[in-house]
Amino acid sequence: MQIRISWPAGNLTATLDEDSPTTQALTKALPLTSTAHTWGKEVYFDTGVSVSRETDAQEVVDPGTVAFWTDGDALALPYGPTPISRGAECRLASPCNVLGSVDGDAGVLATVRDGDPIRVELIDE
């Protein structure tokens, strides 16, 4: 399953795990618009979707991981270190449900500015 995430300076696509309960809840809410926030080299934004933390939630993930931050009902898109990272790792604020990964270079997220409008939509297959 693929989604497109767009903001004023760019966009990207991501592939999500269709079997994840969090992915299923998120896709029911699409399309959605929100306001981007940045935290180190992470972009996150509210989705209006509330789900429980899954048993395999992770706090340290690879750059380009599409994660769902259950504490904030938000998608978290890390592309590099955050303020709490140790070294070059991508450390999230707390364990997050991992939904999938960005297609291509997640570094394009560096063009997202705090406060940018952001849109997430399902890509029809």
C-alpha cells in the first residue's frame, strides 16, 4: 500500500505494511491535512487517528521509517538524528508503531518547515 505525503516544497511516496492495525486505521482517515512540526531531523504531524502501541513498537529506527507516535496521534518521519539520538541514530521520542518506509531518499524531508501544511493521501493502485 502506498501513500503520498506533500508539503509546499515537495512530496514523497511511502510504502506501508497493509497488515498493520495502525496502517488500517490510518488509511481509513485518508486523505488528511495537518501542520508539520520538526524535531531535529524528524518531521511529525497530527493525524487525528488514535491507536494503541503495538507489541513490536520501536524507539530507534532507520532513516526513512514511517512510524506512528501513539503518544501524539502523529505520523513521525525521521530522516536523521533527533535531539535525543546517540550519534547518527534516528531515536524517536518514545516507542512508535512502525508502518513502513519512505520510497527513495528520505532526505527530501529536510525541505519541510515547521508550520508547513502537509497532506497525506492514498495512492490508488
